[in-house]
Amino acid sequence: MYSVCMSSSATTLAATRRWTLEDLMAMNSAQLHEVLCAGHPLDPDVLAERQYLGVDLSLPGWARKILWHTFRKTFTRDASTGDVRGWNVKMEQHGIDGARVPLVTRKGEPVTFGHYVVRPAVSMKFPRWNGAHYLDYGAAGNTFFDLARLGCTPLVAVNEGSQDLLLGWEVFRVAGAFVPMSLYWALRYEGPLDRVVPPPRAVTARP
């Protein structure tokens, strides 16, 4: 289950503090949802041509050993639509501060999945969250076999005036209904985008 957003006094406190990745890693799901509710709008122009270290904040330790703990998320301005889009990159698991090495295919290309487009959330009615932007996986050209295509993920800047630390919340949209998960992840700025990966299929332009 997800938590209820904070009281106004708690929101004010969270909004004025400068959070770090280590702070987020020490929080439970309820606390992370409070930070999400107090988060700040993204600036897509700043996000474009950046890549981020992604860190899971919710999976238990045994699941991280089987699946992953760190990943990479990217952002670029799509020339055909004008929107900012991105994709996930699977990484070798060397810890939060270890080497950043993508897993590669037999052809030497990074293993990518779950493409997304940054969308305004003004007309969206997410449960327990009222923010400015989300990642739309359903319009980013993912194939039918990539379940990430169901993703509809709220994403905020954790600290006001900075795009260096972001917080995301996993929400799926199935048959028009939102299915929120108690899964959160953080993005820490890693540097400029090192390569652009085309989506599996054409990206749907914003209406």
C-alpha cells in the first residue's frame, strides 16, 4: 500500500530541507511518499542530454541480489516530437559508488529497456499524489513484451532549484485504472548523456 501525503506542516519541513541520496536510502516507503508529495516540478530542458544513476529504494536485499540494485536512466530531446524522452540501461552491479559499467549485447550495445516520455501531469489524477510531471511508458515505443509499457511513473526533483536528485514512484496503468506500487527509486545526476538509443518503435507525439 502507499501512504497518505503529509500534513501541511510536515510538507513545509520536507520542502525546505536539502535531501541527499543517503537520506532517501534510509527512508521507508511512507517517508519516501512524503518526500514525493513535497517534491518540486522537473525542468525538461535541464533534464535533456543527461544520464542518472538509478538506485532502487524498496526491494528487499534478497531481491536485489537476484534482480538489481542500481541502473541508469537517461534523458534526451527527441527531434521528431520535441518531447524529452529516455530509456533504462541495465548495469553491472558494483554498488552505489562503484564502477558504472553497462551490460552489453553480443554486438557490444548497451542492454536497454523501458523507454519513456516526460509528460505534464496536469490532467492526470494519480492516487495520493498531485504533481507536475510523470514518465509515460505507454507512448514511448515499447514493444508488447516489455511490461514497462504499462508504467505511468510520477517523478519529482527532491530539492528545490536542482535537478541533480530525483525521486520516482512506480505506478502502472491497466485498462485505464492506476495501480500504485510500494516501490520507489532515486536518480542521482551522473553526467552528460553518452549515447542516444532509438526507441523500439515510433514515439507517440503529445496530443
